[in-house]
Amino acid sequence: MRIAVPKEIKNHEYRVALTPTGARELTGRGHHVSVQAGAGEGAGFSDHDYEAAGARIDADVAALWQNAELILKVKEPQAEEVARLTPDHTLFTYLHLAAEETLTKGLLESGATCIAYETITDAKGGLPLLAPMSTVAGRMAVQAGAHSLEKAQGGSGVLLPGVPGVAPGKVTVIGGGVVGENAARMALGLGAEVTILDKSIARLEVLDDRYQGRIKTVYSTADALDEAAKTADMIIGAVLIPGAAAPKLITRAMLADMQPGSVLVDVAIDQGGCFETSKPTTHAEPTYIVDGIVHYCVANMPGAVARTSTLGLTNATLPFVLALADKGWQQALSDDPHFLPGLNVHAGQVTYPAVANAFGLTSVDPVKLVSQ
Ligand SMILES: NC(=O)C1=CN([C@@H]2O[C@H](COP(=O)(O)OP(=O)(O)OC[C@H]3O[C@@H](n4cnc5c(N)ncnc54)[C@H](O)[C@@H]3O)[C@@H](O)[C@H]2O)C=CC1
Ligand SMILES: CC(=O)C(=O)O
Ligand SMILES: [Mg+2]
């Protein structure tokens, strides 16, 4: 198969979708891999590294896309990338479509087959291609939030660990999944007082057992959210309903109850965000202030630590990339019921119900497409 790896073009996105190690696996099986010149640089991989793995380096972006059957990316295609997609392409990347109507329409119009990392499942009920980046984003959330608490950033001037004789800061994490647990661990390590809210009792049980009272667990209700707004120095939004737009859990009215200079870190921003006042920001300008509350809403947090993130992401994606390359998308998805829900868009149709619901569209059952 002809496989292309473009250089990512989202703001301050330094990850790459395939490492030289992955390129070697593909070329060793007889596939043709073209990597855009400089695509790996931000993650520490030179063009020479890819050439040594049997890949071809291509400086002509238009030709790279035109000649490819399978396109491997990290972030959702930007407008100029959507314009390059055709019905002959299979695109494998993060998509987060429920938060992006224009992108969804663009992909539908392109006729391409679009498979999302974030909706692929595993036998344990997890999201194995989202989890490594959720781990990164969760770990980063506290350092981003702690920086935002500094006065120069518009924050309240609270130091999370406190000092002897001065109480630590309070961190509330809404959603105790992969992002939430990793954020809580970092906050705990810094010495903050940490509370996790979740709607899943089973998940709260796991966390309670794991942290033995060092992290408070609270069932998420309107009352619990009100309490968080009144007391927390930092609230980290980490909820997910797979594939769907995030529910708005902290409203604008609730900001008035928060201490001035408190911080909202909305990691769930890539699914639209779980705070009413959230809007996507970039690493170039990560924060803004609404009603005295600092908002950090970067949609590609792991891009900032591209070396670690690229290695973590590609470890998880490689088996799926190999299946797509060896078998083609229909056979690969047909053979693996956990890969199948990755299909979000095919030939002008939405194939993931939560994405269709977000925009009042109907979705086609992907089973029907792969068994044709
Ligand atoms: N901004 C960024 O750079 C990144 C963002 N993310 C995003 O972070 C979000 C969280 O991802 P994961 O932790 O992997 O998901 P996850 O599925 O592991 O955890 C989500 C948790 O939210 C809980 N939840 C759902 N609805 C809730 C509600 N109404 N109240 C309280 N809890 C609720 C679930 O029970 C679950 O425990 C996703 O939107 C993901 O795409 C992930 C990586 C990078
Ligand atoms: C999950 C995601 O959106 C990211 O890693 O950028
Ligand atoms: Mg996005």
C-alpha cells in the first residue's frame, strides 16, 4: 500500500504519526512509505532516519497526498488538508468530529474514508488510542494549571503545595478516567488537596481503592459541581462520553461563585469542552480570562511534549496501521470489532452515531460497509 505521513500543521503541533521504527515495519512488509520532508523533526526524527528505514522523503506536499492511499496523521485535518482529501483516501488520525461541524461536513464532502483514533475500543472498555495522549494531557494539566495560578498569568497567586503553616491549594478533577486520574496523581504529588468527581461509581471505587483516602472521590451531581466551584483553586475538566460533544458542567453563572483568579483547565476541549465559557486555545496563546477566572483550553496539549507523545502514540497506533496497510480498511475493520468503531466517515456518510447525533444527521452502521 502507498502510505503518506504529512508534517502536522496545527499550531505548535510537533508530533508525527509514524516513527522511523514504524516506517521500517511497513517497508519490511513491502509497503511504500512517503514522509513529508521535516515531518519528524519536532519529535526528534530526521529525514535521514526515515530514509534509513526504507521510506522516501517527499518535499512536494500536493504530490505526497495525491499519490497516497493511506494517510497517517496526528491531529484532525486542517482546512487546507481537508481540501486535499479524495474518495480514494483512507485517513487515520484524531478527528473529534462531534466538536467540529465544519470539519465533519468537509470530510463528508471529500468522500474519503476517515478512521478516528479516539473511538477505537478495547476488550476492557477502554479507548487504547486515546489513552496514551490522555495520560500525557492529564499529567500536563496540573503543570499548565499551576502556572496559570501565578499572578502574572491572571491567577489568584496560590502555590498548590502551600508552605509550612499555609494550607495547600485545592484541585478538583471532573471525570476520573485516564486524564482525570493522571491529573489527580500529579496534583497529589505536588501536595495539593485533590478531589475527583465522576458519574461512574465503579470508577470511583477503583480510585478510592488505589489512593486509599489520599484523593477524595465524590459522585458528580449539580450540588457537587457547585461545591467545587466555591472551593477549588483549580478545576480540571476531564469528562468524556466517547465520540460525543462534552456536557457543559460548569456554567458561566457558576464562575461568579469561584475565587477570583481560580483556574479552569478544560482538557475535554477537543470534544467541545465541559465548561460553558471554554473555547479552544493554542500553545501560542493558551489562556484567556472570563469573569476573573483563568481558562486554559489547549486542544492539542501533548503536541508540546512531542518526543514523549509521539513515542507513546505510535506504540499504540502501529498495530492498527499495520492492519490497515496489510489488509485494506474494509478487511482490517471487519476482522476486529474494536477497530470497527474507529470508522467515523465513509463516502459521504457518517458512521458513528454520536457524531451524527451532534449534527442532526443519520449514521450508517459500519458493519454494513465492511461486509460489502
Ligand atoms: N486537550 C487535549 O490535548 C487532550 C484532550 N483529551 C480529552 O480528554 C477527555 C477525557 O479523556 P479520557 O480521560 O481519556 O476519557 P475516559 O473515558 O478515560 O474518562 C472520562 C471519564 O469521565 C466520566 N464522565 C462522563 N460524564 C461525566 C459527567 N457528566 N460527570 C462526571 N464524570 C463524567 C466517565 O465516567 C469517565 O470516567 C476527552 O475529551 C479526550 O479527548 C485527551 C488527550 C489530549
Ligand atoms: C487526543 C488529542 O486530541 C491529542 O492528543 O491532541
Ligand atoms: Mg480540534
